[in-house]
Amino acid sequence: MTRIAVAISGGTDSLLSLLLLRESGAEVMAVHARFAPQADAALDDQLRALCEKLGIAWHVLDLRQEFERLVIAPFIAAYQQGQTPNPCALCNPAMKFGLLLDQALALGATALATGHYCRLEQRADGPCLGRGLDALKDQSYFLSLVPRERLRHVHFPLAAWTKDQACQALAQRGLSAPVPAESQEICFIPHDYREFLRQRQVMLSGPGPITLRDGTVLGRHAGLWNHTLGQRKGLGVAFTEPLYVLAKDHSGNRLIVGPKSQSLARTVRTGPPNFLRNPQDWPAQVLVQTMYRQRPALAQVQWNSNQGLNITFDQPRPIATPGQVAAVYSPDGDVLAGALIVPEPLENS
């Protein structure tokens, strides 16, 4: 019999995934990973009681030290380098489908299941990751950095479900999730990332000038790390038209801004890619998405496994943010590759 470990967080999605797999005839066990620095003993007790009620084996895995090293430390380092990191995209390959998957297999499971809303097909030529049915909840973008080999041991039971259907299905089974609310964007930051960095006493850049591309000084910023490319609100400067962040000049500690017409670009560069399908097998047309909840757009993609992807959109797009993910899709919604966006040379910004 297939034995599947289901990563449960306390939310509706992971709990329903656990039940669906058990109802399918699979032998299941629940694994709850502690990632965030602050342990939630009350949640642990609730999940343990729920699993005991359901007659499902239960395991708690304390991975907080590893999470600090593999997710939080790179998150802080990225801000120190002037980028806007995406910790969820880093957590998936390093933690959920890295260390957590390894520990689940060590416990005797043959695979790990999660409550992600995305599609995964085990094809003859290997796993194929794709968009889930629920366009509003699709999480394939965040999974594009997970190595293909790891996906051989993964299940996503909610691929063909919507969030509303999941909530209804759980209620029909007479159960409620210990954590009914949607999870927050960054699990280890309760409120504002700026306050988190201050509490950690992270050394970051100080105040400097806000200028136009030609060097005209418009005001002062409180630190480049407070801003992200494409940002419009919160600049604190007056001008004849709305201004957007175009680039960060780290050598001069200068925030470069400009009108909307200058905030669009056709090119994006990335670091080394994670290929989920051999580039030789890519379709003639591909689409690229450079932020969550953004519609992917047609683009030309050139690749170098060591240096990264060079992406050219067919039409200008909002400037991509270094530290975020560029995910490459087929027109059918299959994920072809994922990579972290790197800054464009300042002279081209």
C-alpha cells in the first residue's frame, strides 16, 4: 500500500488533502514541521488531538534551526544587497520539498503531499508541474524553483479543486481547520518586514538622495532597502506626474525614479535556472511571469545553465524586481523553468 506523509499546517488545504488521500485508500500519516522561530504549542496540541481523533499517525518535526539558516538568513542577506526577496519560493526547494521531504521518507513514507493548489503529473519522461484549477489560488509560481527530481515523490491532492470547494468539503465532513484564516504572506514575519529587520538589528543602507535619471535631486529616501523596483506610493516627493522607482544605485546610495513611461521594460535577467522540462522540448511559444498574481506574457527566452535566463517580452512590462522569481510556462500552463531575477546593469535601468 502507498504510504503518504501529508504536511499539515493547521489550515483547510492541508487538512482536506490528508482526508482526501485517506479516502482514496492510501495509508497516510501527518507531519507538522516547525519552521518559524516562534513555536506554537497550542497549535501543536490541536493538531495532535485532531489526528488522534481521526486515527492518523502524527509526527512533529522541529526544523527551526534549518529554516533560520536556509530561509531567514538568505532573506536578510537579499535585503542587505538591495533586493526584494521571495522567501516562500526559497522555502519550497530548501525546506518543504527539501528537508521535510527527506524526513518524511526517512519515517517510511513513499511520498509527501501538501495542500498546494497546483497540478503535478507523473509522466513517462518525468514529473510535470502545472497550474491548478483555481486561478486565484494557483501556487505553481512559488514551486518553480523545486528541482524536478524532488517532484517524483510529491502529491498535490487539490490540483482540481477551488478554495471554495475545499472549504465546503471540509465542512461536509464535519471538521474545521485549527487555523481557518488564510496564512500570512511571510510566515516568520507577523506584521511588517521593516520592523522585523529592525528587531534583528540588521545593518542596512541609510538615507540618500532620490533623483531622476538625469541626476536631478527630488528628495531623500530613508534607505534603499525600504523601496522596490516599480514602486509608486510612499516615495514622499512631489512632481508633475506620478513617479515610480526605476533603479537603485548602490554605489551612490541613490534611489532613481521616473514617470510611468520609464517604468516599463522588455528585458529581464535571472540567475541559474531550475529546469522542469528540457529546453529542447519547450513549445515554440512560452510565457513568463515575474511576480505572483501577475498574468504571464509572451516572451523569448534564451538560456545558459550557469549564467541564467535572458528574457525578452514581446511587449513592455513593469520592471521586474530583483530577488523575485521569473517562472516560464507553456501555453497549457506547464511550468518549464524558474529562476531568481537579478538586477539589470544600472546604465540600462
